[in-house]
Amino acid sequence: MTQMSGFGCNCGESKMRDRSSVRKMAGVREDISAGGTLEVECIEGAQKDKGVWRGLWRLFVCTQADDGAPLRALVVVAGDASPKYIVTVSGLVSLAVELGFNVVNVPLAAGQKEVWEIAEDHR
């Protein structure tokens, strides 16, 4: 798992507090721009289906509270606040580009997690 340099912790660390609320995609963009990270969790491992790599990934945005404590929030769809799932590897890459990431690792097996962060000189 990638170290969150700005917050001094790993996003999936057990002592991290979960936010009481979820985070919509518009807020995620703001959090990432402000130095937050995105945790990508593979729920169903990637499998090739007619030339497309399919799986199931869930997203968490990791930020820092006013008191310096790390926070982790589930990323949700704006309309109904259901979890935002990505179902293809190309969908993950598209999301990464839209959010401003230049290099990302994609977890391909169920249970794996990766933390995406934007280098400070690219914000």
C-alpha cells in the first residue's frame, strides 16, 4: 500500500477514523486537489471478458480532519448516495485521468487495495 506522504499514515490503517458521512464525486475532486488520496479496493477480481478486463472496485477518499486525524469516506453516486463502483479496468484508468492522477496501481485480485496520490509538484 502506498504511504500517504501528506497525512503521515496509510489510508487503510485501522486507527483511521471513518467519516460519519460519505463523499460525493464532486467532493472527491476537491479532496484530491487539496492533497487527499483515493483508496481503490478490489471487491471482485479482474477477469477478461471478450477483450475487456472486468471486476468490481469500490473507492474511498482519504483526507485529514481539522485536528490532524486521518479520515476515510466511502465515495458515492451523487443522486442516491449508493456506493460508487467501477466495473472495468479501463473505467478505473478513466477515473484516474479525470481526477488528475498520472501514475496508478490497479489492484486486480479480490481483497487487494491500492492508494492513489498526486505528487505535490503535479497539483
